[in-house]
Amino acid sequence: MSASSPHFDVAAYALGVLDDDETEAFERHLDGCAQCRAELLENQELPGLLDALKSDSVSPERTRP
């Protein structure tokens, strides 16, 4: 998180793409930041939605001419 603000790490945290050190730093920040906690609540469904889109894009129905 050294190159970015913790406020920009909410989506990365929700997607699970932060490394261990970044995750720990973000979680410490999250304890004291109501703005990030609220944004995280808004983004908590994002990984599942992205997985669903990915599954839809490779379904047999979509690959047929």
C-alpha cells in the first residue's frame, strides 16, 4: 500500500488481490475508517458478480455461432 492511499485499496481488498502486507495494513486502516468500511460493504458482492460474468462469458451457449 506504500504507493497508494488506503482509500484506493477497498476494491483490491474486496477482490483479494492485495499481498499479505497490504492486506494487514488495509485491515489496520479499516478499523478506524468508517468511509472505507462503508465502501467495503458496498463492494462485498463484487467478487461473486465478476465470477458470474466470467462463467457466463465461457458458457457453451455463448460460444456457439
